[in-house]
Amino acid sequence: MNVLFLTIGRLKDINAPGIYTDLLRFFHQEGHEVYVACSREKKHNLPTEYKNENGFHFLRVKIGNITQCSTIEKGISTVRVQGQYIRAIQKHLRDVRFNLVIYTTPPITLLKAVQYVKNRDGAKTYLLLKDIFPQNAVDIGLMPKEGIRGALYRHFRRQEKKLYAVSDRIGCMSPANAAYLIRHNPEVDPNKTEVCPNTTDPIDRSCTAEERETIRKRYGIPPDKQVFVYGGNLGKPQDIPFIIECLQACRDIDQAFFLIVGNGTEYGKLERFIQDRKPGHVKLMPELPKTDYDQMIGSCDAGLIFLDHRFTIPNFPSRLLSYMQAKLPTLACTDPNTDIGDIVEEGGFGWKCESNDAGAFRDLIRKICATEHSDMGEKAFDYLNKHYTSQLAYTTIIRAINEKGNI
């Protein structure tokens, strides 16, 4: 069948590892024709283009700038995205009839493009719900719900509900995520929601003792410490001031070393903390190429997840998958609404604490450094193979769509 994946991400290389590229490659492996409509921002000075890349059909749509630009420019560009995608599909994919459209949140700004293809082709539609917007922005103080400024929230909330309505099936990241969706959107039929988690190819990215020594030496990581690594976005959702508080609370734990790798709007706060305090137990690095990052974390001892305690929506960060591939246990320091901490504990491959208590975090770090936990990495990899593979996501989507009628 013909499958259309809609995203405003760039998706530069279909062979690069990632939750979406891994899934799309599995669709292709199973004999489906895969079409990807993705963005190409104005600043790159490239036109809208349609081409075949290694057997995948790519429609790269020229849009306005939505990253590293002013709020006004981003707002104008975001409003125009839907029309630009529809016109590109009309021009370059007018003779293709799609059986299935897959799309994700964030964002919710491709609603009209989804509606257009569904109405034109009678396509089935599957939403991969990776974020619940605009409530996530409200939770961390980025968007008010009331007053004149609340008009923006109300607009996006209407768009969110329309996106749920146009979706034949909604795949949620975890049981708590699915329960939240139904509880706060009673008009959504519970029968069209299911758990379709973040998934990846289950590749063993763990290190041998010799590789571990070499990698740590390359990146200036102490060879004799318990290394706790955080990799990924460093923005408002992670509550960087609390991360700094946790790092300070652990400064007297001799065996603990913290490696933080990534980028984001709050990176500068961590950088200033490192420059001012010069903590000997912390190393901060900018984002690495995916291949280098995956190799590096295999030399560490445990992964870290941080989520702002104010979140009411159950987030489930995909960085967990990288830790599991590297056979690392995970310490989830999160709000009380997400179930990621419950899952790592119940699966026997991690620990949890709430992200408003640096003392509790410190006590867990001290406990982890003092106990043997080497078997937890194997449990993490086993859990990955049972619950978070691209094949599982593919099977879930195909089964769900076939229930809506033959395609």
C-alpha cells in the first residue's frame, strides 16, 4: 500500500537511526511504498523538491523559518505551513492515492493537510501522539489559559480536538498517556486509542571493557567513576535549575560523575553553572552526531531522565530507548503524572524519584553507587526487545487500520 508520513521535521537521512526513520524503514521492508512529506526552511535557500531517495519518496516542502528565528516570524511561518504542504501534495503527488497517512504531535499544525489527503483518497489516518499540546506549554508557564493571551491557547485547543477527530486511530506512548487523553477529551472514542510507544531497532550498543576505556579516554570521562549520563534536549521541559540543584547536591559523592550532552534553549544556564562553579564531578558537552553519541553512552553506567515537576501530562521521553540499546539502567526523575518511572522500576531496569526533591535524587545516586546493578542493563535490553521495537509499532498500526476496513 501507499503510506504517507507527514512531519514538519527535516528528516534528512532515512538511514539515520531514530524513532520515525526506523519505523518507516520497517514499512518499506514489508513491501509498502513509503512517501515522506517533510520541511525545508526558507533559510536553507532550497526550493520545494520531490525525489526518490534509496527507494523512499521524499517531498521536501519549502516553508518559512520556524527554528532559530523570532517569535513573530515563527508564528507567521507556522500558520502558513498547512497550505504549503497541501499545495506541494497537489502539485507533486496528485497521481498518488494513499491508503494510510501517519503523522505525529508535535505539532498539531498539519491538521488540514491530513484532512485533505483523507478526503481526497479515502485514506486511513493514524496519529502517533508524542506530545499533548497546548497543555504541555501551559504546564511549564509558556502559555496562559485565561484572559486575552489565553486566546492562543483556545485556538490551539480547538485544533488539537479536530486532529483527534480526524484520526481513525490514536497511538499513545504509554498507558498513562492514553488514560490522560481519554480523561481530558471525553468526545474521543476510547476504542480508537491504544498504546503505540516510542520504538526503535533493537541494536546492542553496549561496550566491551576495552572499548569503554578507550571511549572514556577520548571524551575525558573518568575511568574509575560511576558515570550518569543525560543526553538530549536541554530546555524548559527539563527544568534546568532543578538539574543544577541536583548536581550541587551530589558534589560530595566521590564515586558519582555526571555527563550531560545535548542542546536547547536552556543550555546556557548549565554552561554558566559549569563556568562559575567549576564542579569537578560534571562534564557538559554540546550535541554529538547520533552515531558518536550512541557509542559514547555505551561507556557509561546509567542514564538519566529529567522532567519538570509541573507537568500534568504524562510525557515519555524517547531518550530512554538509547539507554536501553546501550544496556544502561535508567534513573527517572520526573513529575508524578508520567508512568516512565513506574515502568523502569517494574521492569527491573531502573529507579525513580520526583523532580522536586534534590535530596531524594542525591540519596538514590548514593544508593546506586554503593550497590551492584550490572544485571539491570541486560534487563533493559530484554525489555526493549519485548516492548519497544519498530516491528511492534508496525504491527500495532497495521492491525488497527485493518480493523477500520480492508486497505
